[in-house]
Amino acid sequence: MPSKEPVPGTRGFIVPIGGAEDKMADRRILKRFVQLCGGRAGTIIVVPTASEADDTGQRYVDVFDRVESGPIQVLNLQTRRQAEDPEVAGVLDDAAGVFFTGGNQLRLTTILGGTAFAQAVRKANARGVHVAGTSAGASFVSNHMIAGGREGSTPKAGLVTLAPGLGLTNRVVIDQHFRERDRVGRLLTAIAYNPYAIGLGVDEDTAAFIGPDNIFEVVGRGGITVLDANDLESTSMARAREDHPVELVGVKMHILINGSRFDLLTRSVVR
């Protein structure tokens, strides 16, 4: 479960970004995140742990500087020992936002999962710190994280691998680079495993700004595919053999674009 809010309604936004967000033109998503964090007044912690490239953190420092953000601190945690350091967790005390970069989401879970830093991020979000993640970072923010899988439009047994994520929300399973990499089948497979969760397939340069009221708004040039298996009539998942197609009857699908809003509690589009 997400960390308990000290005061109801104080939770910060959760912002999964589908990857390849615009860093050169209007930078709509990153500007929106910076505004949430208080503009020049808000400190943002950039966590490039998912990436093995040495310059990832600095590249985001430069990008955020161009959108007139406040101070940026790069926290490049590479070992669990670093992530368990109480002083490292303490950098969140004065932060307005946390940004997880792209890369390999298994680096995030194996290095950060369950550590003092991960717990500090959860508590910070509950008290109002906004948390965004792009690509691998987007998958990481939810409780059920897609750790890997194959492309394809048809759900199949074993098509996707799930792992525990950061756990800022347990209401969604997030997949990124969604339309660009044909990931409909693996997201359908993920929600067939757990019909309670709503599948969010986030296209590149697109984000879901999930508010403390569990209503999200789509921001960006692509779309978000919402897959809802809550009213699933039947499924063959329990008896399907490995790599065989799975029948799903009664799944709802919505395609939402920039400006669309969706309520994760009522599982409905907000008009």
C-alpha cells in the first residue's frame, strides 16, 4: 500500500512519462512538472539509477535549467549501501520533486527497492512531494511493475514479467513506449494476472499527471491507453500454457489524449 498521508489530500502528484519526452521544443511535460514543484523555488532530486550512462544526471540538470526550474540535485545511487544511508534519504526533507530517469527498471528495483531511500520517497510523496519517472522510471512508480516482456498485440501466458515497484500507487500497472513498441499484449497480460489494477499504456512524449484525488490528466503529444479488466467476464489465463494466447472477455479500453481526464476510483472518464 502507498504510505499513509499525514493529512488527507496532501499526497503529491505521481507523473509516469512514456519516455522520449520532448527536451528541445516546447518541453510541455517537463515544464508542467517544474510548475508543480514551485518553479524557481522548488528543489528537484534527479535519480539516474536506472541508466548506466555517466552523463544522464547532468543531461537532466541542463534540461531542467532550460525550463527555469529551481535547484537540481543529482542523486546517482549505484549500490544498496548508498541507498540505505540515512543522510541520502535526508536530502528529500527540503525537496519539492523527485525525477527518476529512464534506463532499466530492474536496476531501480534491485538497487533501490525496500531501502531507506525508497521508503523516504514514499513518505515524501504522501506529504506532498511530486514524483515523476520517464520510461523505466515510469514503470517503477507503481506497486506492480512491469519488469520485462515481449512485443505483440495478443495477450499470452508468460508474455510479461512483473516485479514489486516503488509502490506510490497500487491502482495502476504502467507500460511505456506503448504504441511505439507494440506493447498492448503484454499490458493486457499484466492486468489479466491482476484485474484489480488498471493498465496505463503511456505513449512517448506523453504523461499521466495523477493527482492526490486519483484523477489523472493526459499531457503530451501522444495518447494513453487505459485497459480496465475490473468487469472481466471470463479469462483463460489460469489454464493457458506458456506462450499460448489468452482469452479475455469484457475488458474495457479507452484511448485518451492531451487534456483528457480519468478517475481511477470510479474507473471512468471525467467529462
